[in-house]
Amino acid sequence: MMLSSWFRLKYPHIAVGALASSAPILYFDGIAPRHGYFYVVTKDFKDTSESCYNTIRKSWHVIDRIAKKPNGLSILSKRFKICKKLSTSSNLKDYLGSIYTGVAQYNDPHENTLKVICDAIDGAANKTDVLGQIFEGVVAYHDKKKKPCYEMEGNKEPTETDIGWAWQTCSEMVVPIGVDKDDSLFQPVPFNMKEFVNDCQKQYGVFPQPHWVTTYYGGPDLKLNLKRFASNIIFSNGLKDPYSSGGVLKSISDSIIAVITKNGSHCLDLGSEDPRDPHWLITQRNTEMKIIKGWIDKYQADLRNSTK
């Protein structure tokens, strides 16, 4: 929730404080490493299962090799039971990539979908059939429901949220995420600003403003500006969340506080209470509520004193 921290920074007379859950406010203008997001996704899978991680890494090359055959796209479409025949192998790789990043980002401790997928990949009967193993992961992702065919995300109508976020990233919130690590779960695809600009102009007719966030909210050293000018902000991050790579992971002052959980995922602390919640999540929420109560108590005390 980047907006909450920025709102508090800009309008401290309106908001007593802010809980910025999973806010990657450092992922702009080269402040955080561009490969950070995919580094965390890679670590999540590697920590869950080394063999699962290795199988996924191998799969990209297998897909590329098959795609080069005269009937390669038909083979891949059948192997993965894609509802609409693939037009390029990139569509399949994007689909699989969205599954892996999604489960890493939103993996909750109740379902642990990331482990479910890796267990399915590792548990496939034929360990020499890499695509067969990957397909078992796809089935597991869809709640182990073996459907007649699987609809890839790219074939679905985009939601208002999808369209809105795409527009924002193309106009004023340029998040330069890329893959440029040799040991990544994914094939190298470094962020290319020139290509990004061309895509945005083609899609929306706008020219991206990569420096807008740092200009409007406080220059290239956002941490220093938070220390100088801000107060009463909690930056909560789960280290399993790929966006934590662009988050504030250490407290900046007595009132700019970092609350970190080793096993947390994206915005997990903002979810409703669940009887299955692990102790560390309950503790995180209680810590945040205690800090917020302190802000409110102080504000009310100051208000009472000002009217005497």
C-alpha cells in the first residue's frame, strides 16, 4: 500500500498515521535492484524444493526446443491442454511465469499453494518428462481439478484493475522489474526502458515518466526524506513477498517503523482473521494495532491539551 505512506507524507494534517503493507516504495528510479522481485521468487521456490526449482529452470529450454519444431506449438498446446491453440511459445511461458510469480507473491500459510505446486512437480510419476512434471504443477495450481482444457490468463478479458495498473505503470509509476541473474528461476529478460516506452506509446499513447515518483514524493533518497519529513508510518513486509525487495525493511526513526515477518506474503497482514492463522501473523497484527493505538492516543491527548 504505497499510497498510504505517500498520503501520510504529503498530508500529515489529515492522516494521523499510515500502515503501508507490502509497499515497494523503493522500486523506482533505480533505488532498488531491478532483479530484486524475481530474486525473491527464485528464493521462495528454491527454499521450498531444490528439485522443483531445477525442474522449472529446465522447462524453459524444453519449451523453446519443442516450439522450434514444425508442429511444436500444437505439441505444446496438447501437452498443457490449452483451450485455444498457442500462437507463440511466449504465451505459454508467460502463463507459467504468472503462476509462479503469483503463488510466490500471494502464498498464504493456510493453503501454501507454492508447496502444493512443487509437491506436484516433484511427485510426477515420470521424472524424465519435464513438461509432464510442469503440467502436474498446473493441475495442482487449479486445485487439482483436471479440466478438459486450461484457459491461459492472456486469453481472458483483462479486469479493470489490470487495465488501471497497466496504465499507471505506463504513465507515472514505472516499476523497472527485470530478470538478469544467471541462477534465476526464469530465463534472463532484463528491463529495457526503450522497449517499455515503445510498448506504452503503442498501447496507450503515453510517454512513461520514470522519475515522477521520486520527484513528487521526495527525490532519489526516499529513506532520507522519510527520516527528515515523515512520521507515524508502519512499513510491514513479508520476506516471501517478491515486492519486499523494494520495501523499507529497517526502521528509519522511532515513528517510521519496519515490521518484518520471515514467512509473510503480499499484504497478508491486511487479511481477515482466520482460526488457522500462525502465531507470527497474529503477533504481527497485534504489533501494528498497538503502534496505531499509540498514535491515536497521542493525537487525542494533543487535541485535549490544545483546547485547554
